[in-house]
Amino acid sequence: MAKLILVPTPVGNLEDMTFRAVRLLKEVDLILAEDTRTSTVLLKHYDIRNRLQSYHKFNEHRQTEKIVERIRGGQNVALISDAGTPSVSDPGFLLVRACVRQGVEVECLPGATAFVPALAVSGLPNDRFCFEGFLPLRKGRQTRLRALAAEERSMVFYESPFRLQKTLAQLSETFGEDRPAAVSRELSKRFEETVRGSLKDLLCHFSVNEPKGEFVIVIAGCGK
């Protein structure tokens, strides 16, 4: 029976692909990619010469049903994002939901995701944690932060270099500047770095050192 396969891709180092992921990307009938330009680099590296089609947040609403019909018609389809596991802060949820509702099998390979290594090296409690991904850009942002102020578990956020300083300032204002935290960037890449300290320390660090790369912020829970 044909199915949808979610295939994690490296968050940085191309060597983090699994043998199984490479094999399946060569075998499926179609690969859906968040950005075909980014994915082409990965596919060329592993000599994967399969059909590639764009599937991203700007077209997923109109493409989802067509893709489900392809799978129902007997085609195996793989979904990849620019980095990490599809549908985790990346396109994919709508397609998975549509497949589940229509009885189409969905499989997800284990593999790379940015928040796990960031959490593991943070030095903060990780026996229980909550993954928040990207905060709302505007509407609902402050409401979400206030709701998390009393969260007892460690919290994990994704952020871009362009908003990192603003986000650290808002986190410091809401959670308190002494709240322990860690910021990781460029995970698995040459310039991988994790900076640890209070939110005040981190804000000072990135005020002096220009934020570059993609960031994962881990913050200790209230009372930790």
C-alpha cells in the first residue's frame, strides 16, 4: 500500500543523513520539498535523482488534497523540509492530517531535529520539557510569553538571527533577567556554539556578538 513518508534531513552537516533515508528518497515516486533549491544540494550530494516538487507554507493548502489523491492512486511520496523533521515547525501537518483523515498510511523516519541536541547540551533539566518552536511574530506573542512565565518545565524555542536579541529581551522582561538559559546555534556545523548563562548574560553576549545562523533557545522552568 502506498504511503506518505516524512524524511528528516540534516540540520547542518550533510553526513547526518541515515542510510534508510537515502534509500527511501531514491525509491519513492515523488519527493516534496520545502525549498527545491535547498533540497537539490542534499539530493546531489547523495546522488538522488528523483522527481522533486515544491511543498511549502504558501502552497500547502491548495496542494494537499492533490498529493493525497496521488498516494491513494498508488504513489509513494516522501516529504522533506529544508532541515530537520517535516511538520515540526515546518510544513507537513496539513498533509499528515489529511492523510490520516482519509486512511492513508503515514510513516516518519527517526532522524535530525534541532531542539534535541540543543536541549541535551544546555545543562538545564531535560527530564521534562515543553517545545514551543517559534513564538508568534506579532499578535498573541506577549500573551503566549505571559502564559509561559509559570511553566515549571524547561522550554525550547526556535529563533532567527534577526529577532534573537529582541526575543531575549522580551524573555528577560517576562521571565526575569536571572532565569538560567542556553542558546545554541549552527548545530552540527563547523561553527557550532552554545552559550549558557542567565537571560541577562545571553542578551549582553549577543549585543556584542552579532547573531549568525539559526538559533535554539532553552530556558529553565520557573523555580528551577
